[in-house]
Amino acid sequence: MSLGVTLIVDGVPRRADANATLAASLLAAGITAFRRDLGGHPRAPLCGMGTCFECRVTVDGVADVRACLEPVRDGMRIETGK
């Protein structure tokens, strides 16, 4: 693993592997709630290939980005549904 980028996740800097997807990086950081459903229940990646849409987060102000398909970039700002 090459810890080469810094992500800002819900205002907290986190180091991540430069070759990973955003979903993998969030899970490796111990973040398991990527968003909340309409009932307020936490949701996280299910399929890992962009089909289920459960891993949606806000990236650099853009809502509903599928984290399992998004490669990490240094300085990305991610907002989860906590």
C-alpha cells in the first residue's frame, strides 16, 4: 500500500492509498456509514461495482458520487451522511 494522498472526510484529514478507490479508502479508515437512507439508517457499499448506488457521497461539492467507482485524488473533500 502506498499512502500517498490526503482526503478531507467530514472535515478530518485522512491518509489514503493513492491507487485505491474512494470506497476502499473510506472503509480502510474505519468509515462504514457513507450516507443515510430516508429512515435515517446508515448505508455503505454493497456491490462494490457501481450497481447498487449505496456508496454515494459528496465529493468536492458534487452530490451522489459513487465512491466505489471514484479514484482518490490528493485534497479531495468528502462529505458522508454520518
